[in-house]
Amino acid sequence: MLTLSGPLTHREAPRVLREGEAQLGQAREAGIAALHVDCAGLLQVDSSALAVLLSWQRTAHDAGIALDIAGAPQALSNLATLYGVESLLAIAPATAAHHHARH
């Protein structure tokens, strides 16, 4: 499991990206078929968070690992929608309740 907490902005992105890529490499070597990413602890995000998750998604896909991204804070879900990548990431929100319906 990859657990994200605190801020994930342009400052933290390079370190978090490296750490996650290393864990994905270990999972590939261990023959793990799926890896869970818990985003519930993220307190602040910017587009760098999306870049990290997209990179992990590519790495996982290339390694044959299913990446399950869950617990996304609303700000991360909003950014994914804004940039049109919500379907690429399949981010599960922190809560199932949606307060704004689209018409």
C-alpha cells in the first residue's frame, strides 16, 4: 500500500514520485498484482499530485499491476475533473456522497 499524507504539491512531488516508483518496482519484483494508494491523508494538492499519480499509473500498468487509488480529497477529485484525467486515474473519492449533481 502507498499511503499519501500531508501536502503533495510541486515541492514534495519529486520525492513522493521516487518513493512510489521504488515501491512499484518492489511490488513488480514480488509478483504483486494490485497495489492500493490511500490518498485520505492528503491535506493540500496541486497539479503535481495528478502528475505523480499519472506517472505511478503508467509504471503500474507497464508492470502489470492494478493501481487502486482511493480516499481522494475533494480538491484532488476536482483537479482530476478540471484536467480531464478522472477516467485515467479512476480516483475514488473520500466520501461517496456527491453534493453537486451535473445536468
